[in-house]
Amino acid sequence: SLFEFAYLGWGALRTRRLTGYAPDLDDWTWYWILPLAAYSAIFGGAIGLEIAPADALFALAAGALLLIFIGIRNAWDIVTYLTVGGGARPPS
């Protein structure tokens, strides 16, 4: 739905304002670009159900599968980042 697109846009704006961490191309790809592609596939599949149901179901499945892969990879990325001390705050 449109909520996902609005949420991605809001998150991207907040990410650009970060001062303690500068996201690189890898972060933008896995946290914003690929989820946008997955949500677009799901949205397009939902719209296409009336026109071509078989193709629309493939688009829905591809979007859902992409979201699963993104979620697994991003969970691994965050755990790795925190494990190597990326999330540690300096002593005050």
C-alpha cells in the first residue's frame, strides 16, 4: 500500500540526517532501494490481479520473497555491526 512508500521516504530522510554514521551505497541499496523495488512489485501485482492474475501472482510472490531475503540479510548486517563494536558508545 501507499503506507510502505511513505514510510520508506520518511526513513530515507531521517537516514540522511544522521550525524554519527554515514550510510554507504550498500546501506542505501539494502535498506531503501531493494525494499522500494519489493513494495513496488507487490503494489504492481495487486493492481495487476484484475488484468493478468497469473502474472500478478508471480509479481506478488517475487516481492514477498525479496522482502524475506532483505530481512534476513539486514538482520545479519545489524548483528554483525553491533558485534564488532559499531554500536558501542564511547565512555562519558
